[in-house]
Amino acid sequence: MSVKTTKCGVCTQCLVDTPCGVCAPCRNGRGRCVERVCSVQAAARREKARVRMRKKRAASKSDGNAQEGDANRVRMAHLREVRKAVGDTQEADAMRKKRVDRRAVGDTQE
């Protein structure tokens, strides 16, 4: 009695049909078949999971996390202002130092 094999070289007795018509070989030769999912089904599952996570995120934001987002925005704006002020101060100090150095050399063309 000959054993039929598939294109990938696995015997047909170790295969099980999945809903999309793709068969999968047994795991470790123990007789248990592994159900393989086709790319279309896998994409549908991923999209469902993505939608579920998006809804979950939107629900959590509407529960009060929106205030947290506003607080983060305000904090970041404040940090930007502080950094700009520090940068402006450093720039002014550098210009002042250049002016003093020029005066010390005798170059007073300002």
C-alpha cells in the first residue's frame, strides 16, 4: 500500500483540511494535526484585533485619560518655553562676551 504525499513531501494521512482548504502537517509526528490559517484569515484576525484595541483606547481616553493627555501637552509646552529661554540667555551671554572681548582688543565698531 503506497502512501500519498503532498507537494511539500508530507504524507496525506498526517494532514487535516482547514476552512480555507490548506492542509497542515502533524506536529512532532504524534498524530495531532496543526491547523494552519491562510493569509486572508490571518489578516482578518489582525484587523479585528486592531479595531478592538482602537475601541479600547478610545474608551479609556473618554473615561478621563483625556485630562492626562492635556496635562502632558501643557507640560511639554512649558518645557519648550524653558528650553527656549535658556537658549536665549546663553545666546545673549555669548554676544555680551564677544562685545567685551572686542572692546578689550580695541575694536569698537559696533
